[in-house]
Amino acid sequence: MATHYKKDVKINVPAFNEYLEAIRNFIEHIPAVKIMGSQDRFNLLLAVEEASENVIKHAYDEKAKGDIEIDITTDDEKITIIISDRGKGYVPKEKLDWDHVTELKVGGLGIYIIEKLMDRVKYHIDKEKGGTRIKMVKYFNGKKAKEKVL
């Protein structure tokens, strides 16, 4: 798929539930997302929403909310979305064993849903500035590149 939209886009949004719809609308209107297949588009939007909700729920104290930083890059093969915060850092400790998914507490599936919906996912804690960064990649038309590292 030739996107011809190889510009990076960045937005900062206050980390409040009221902004989730604005994030979704923004992502939906990126030209490369608009022409994705409906299932890939749905998966991408749900993963972005889950990651954004994690920032809202877990990154900041209730009294000292910060921003959700979203960086989007597209090329001819994929869309890469990085969601960052400057709150408490969190990286999942281990991969979910899908055979024991029913043993998890309610509300604890967000990161695992993201990993199932996206083609590549990587978490990072920024020890210098604080916060967490999740990098999510979705390849167009079901293509997966043979890259090993994000």
C-alpha cells in the first residue's frame, strides 16, 4: 500500500477519559488508517484506546494528571504508534499464558489485548524523564516485516 504520507504526527492530550473520543477521532482520520481494512482499523483503534486508558488509570495520581503523548509514523508497510506518559513507570513483567486467562483479575487484560491486536508491541520505562512508553506496530494488509527489533 503506497501511503505517500510519510510525515510524523504528534499530539499531546490531557490524561482524562473525556479525551478518549478525541484521540480515537484523530487516529481514525489519519489517511493511512482511513484506507486500512475494517478489521485492522478496528484492532488499531482498540489498541490505542486501551493504551490511552492505561495512562489515564495508572500513570498519574488523581490530583496531578499529566498528558498522553502520541507519536504516529506511517510508511508504505506499517503504522507505528508510540504512546507515552511522564507518570509512574510500568512495564508488564511477563507474557500472559492464554490457557490461564480466566485467572486474571477483572480489568487486567488491557496490555494483553493490545499484544493480540497489534503485530508488534514493546514497552519501555524512561528512567531519566519518568513514565512509560508503549510502541505498537500494525502492518498494512496483514503483512509482517521480518524485522527482529522495534
